[in-house]
Amino acid sequence: MKAIILAAGVGSRLNPLTNNKPKCLVNVAGSPILSYQLKAFIKAGIKNINILVGYKGEQVVSFVKEFKKDFSEVNINVIKNEVFDKTNNMYSLFLAKDKLKGEEFCLINGDVAIDTEIVTEIVNNPKKDLIAVEKGSYNEESMKVVVNANNEIIDISKQIQKSDAWGNSIDLYKFSKESSQILFDEAERIIVQNKNLNEWTEVAIQRLLQNKKLITHPFDIMNKKWVEIDNYDDLALADKIFSEFDRSLKSKKIVFIDLDGTVYLGGQSIPGADKFVEYLNNNDIQYYFFSNNSSKSKQGYAEKLKKYNIQTTSDKIILSTDGLIRYLLKNNLKNTYVMGTSAMKNYLSQNDIIVNSQSPELVIIGYDTELTYDKLKQACIHINNGIEFVATHSDVVCPTSEGNIPDIGSFINMIKTTTSKEPKKVFGKPNKEMLEFILLNDKVSPSDVVLIGDRMYTDGALSTNINCDFICVLSGETKREEVENIATAPTLIAKNLLDIIK
């Protein structure tokens, strides 16, 4: 048996993600859609695979070259549709007639993430002609099928009414040698004789079904893993379905939850965050909130969360300031000049740190939402006089519902430009010390921990430094297309906290 993957289209509904790559190379749970399909066919025993490309087809050629390094025994042939922007997938299929006509083959569209089990079962099914269908489902955008009393498919179309539909086709087909012959003959009539280059393959299949030249059966794939990916909602679903991560979180001993952009954004709670925390409480899953934001006290955060229907105590909140205080006490540094908020200064003072010393041993830069020019000026004067400075964290921007605003990283850049000095040390994420002390105190292995946040370069990097699982939520700074080309993909991508456990 052979296989063909039709992957010539642009995938415009996935813009801007597909601005720079073909849809078949979009990542689902860290792997390209095409990788799922190729591995599924290979696992099913198919060693002769054709890929019909068009839009940015050279990227598919490069991908196949790398892929074959691990599967050298498989013949993967890439065929280019030079007029992909003026034709539809029937024309793309027709371009492979010399390789497939009169041959037994499987056909799949290049935008379907699919589990190997489905392909293996279809290939090994004794019925020669099959269409994979999710029985009982109905989607306006999908191809639907009608099945008669003999369990034969008698119609396929997007226009089929719900009352008549047996289910949705998932664009995976198996054709016998005989069916392959008549399918390509029908496609030739439509394309060559009628000069119609812009039809779906299903139009040819529909004609053959209605003329009873093709006898095929539905293969029910209900409750099996697959997603046809047309838009960002489909991609979000696929990211969840194909992630091997246990979304119940019950296998984890500690869940670390970022605050800004994950639980709330600016002054607004992110919908469902309270339900997520309630779920953790109901299932006795230990958790901590954490934030780089050093502008507030722990008690201030606890009170803020209470407004969002999340009951917690200050000992459940970890701030970048905590690592700073541990460092100051360990090194017996008491005299400091702090460029920070009143809340931050009070927190330091409670730990016997002098925050406005005339002869500081260290300058401390925090996320100062009460910043004045005089405070910035004085910090720079001390640094110019040879006093080293440290920073609570390094976030460049702080996400709000009105867009990004300057965070401490912007302040650090001003100071570096002014004094030509770098901070001696930066606390907070992504430095593993921010959370590692909890793991050591509770004697918990990194494999028993998951970190949830909205930023790859801080939250994601922190999880890498700790060597724990990372869930990237798209409720804050990070957009789905930004995750696409990250070298270390998140363990799971979710819209928000509630989406994790849905």
C-alpha cells in the first residue's frame, strides 16, 4: 500500500502562524502535523509515501530530508503543485496519478493531526475501501457522509443536512486498486475534459458514490485522537489532545502558578482562574503562587486575590523579593539604597534591612511603580560612586489589559545606559533559586512539579532551569505563534488556567 498527503494549501485562517510556514509544518504539542502523519503511515507498514506540496513547499522538502535520517527505509516523494494558489486538492491529487493510479493507497489532507492507531486500524481493516468518519458528529465546515442500511456510504458533501448525516469525514481515505483506477479516471474527466481545476477531491468521490461506481464503508473513529486544524481554536484543541501531559494534575505534588497574565491581567481576573484554584483545593493538590513583581507585599497579593474569589495566605505567595532577602541575610548586607515601592521597602525593613542608607553597601532596583526622577537619579549616583547594584528580576514589560507597560528590565536598561554598569545579580525568574528552595524544603523531585505561566522567556526558562514540566497559558503576554519555534516546547499549551482541566 502507498500513501499520499495533500499539503499544498496556504492555511490562511492560521495567519500569522502560516505567514512563514506551510500548515502541515505547524507544530501540535511540539511536533509538526506532517510528522504525526508520516509516523502514522510508517507504523501502519506503509513505506511509500507521497507528499503534494505548494505553498512554501521548499520547507517541506527540507523537513523530509531531516525526517528521513531516522527513517531511511521509507521512500518519501515530494511532488510540487506549481499552481497551488489557482487550484484545489483534486488537482493536487491528480498530479500524483503516475504514482498512484491503479494502486492501493491511503489519502489524507495535510492539516489533520492523527493518532497512529487510526491509520493502522484502517490499513489492516479487511474492507478494501474506507472513509474515516466520526460517527454522530456534525460540523458545518466539514465533509459529512450519508450511510445506507447496508453500512455503505452513498453521499459525501459539506452541504449534507444534520438529519441525514452519519457523521463527519476526517479527510482520511483508503482506496483499493480498482477504486484507485476509477477515482483517477473521474478526476481526469473533471480536470482535463471539463477543465475544472478548482474542485475538492470529494466532488469526484461524490459522483462515484452517487453513480454506484464506488462502494465504500465508514470507519468510525469516535473517541480516537484526531483534529482537523483549520483555525486557532482547532490548534488549541489539538495541542491539548496530543499532549501526553496528565491534565488532571493529580500526579503532581506541587503546582507553581504565575500571577500576572495567568491569574489576572492588570486589574481584571482572567475568567476561570478561581475555578482552577478551587479544583486544586478539591483534589488536595499543593500549590504556590509566584510573581517577579516586587512592587507589592505578599499580604497585598493575598488581598488582591481575595477580590477575585481566590482565598489564600501570604505563605502561599513567592516573590522575587524573597530571593533578594535570602541573599542579603546570607551575606550580612544591611545597608542598602532601594529604588522600589513603599510596599517593597516595608517588606525589606521587616527583615532588618535599611532601605535608604546614606552609605549603602548595595543598590537594589525593584519594579518601582512609584518611580520618581529623584529616586532614579540617586540610584545612578550611588552606582557611579562604585556601589554595586542588584535587581529583583529582569522582566522588560508588564502585561496589562491596555497593553504592555515598562517593567524593571526597562529601568535596568536606563541605568546601564547611564552608568555603563550591569547588575551584579538578578533574582526572580528565570533563576531557579526563586522556587528551588521550596523543592528542597519539601523534598520534592522536579519531575513531581509543574509550573504554569504566560511567558516563555521567564516562566518557561524557569521551568527549564528547574527541569520540571511547563504549561504555557495564552491569557497574558505570549501568543500562540510565538510558541511555534521555541527550541524547548512547553509540555502543554492552554488558553487559560481553566482550559487546562476542561
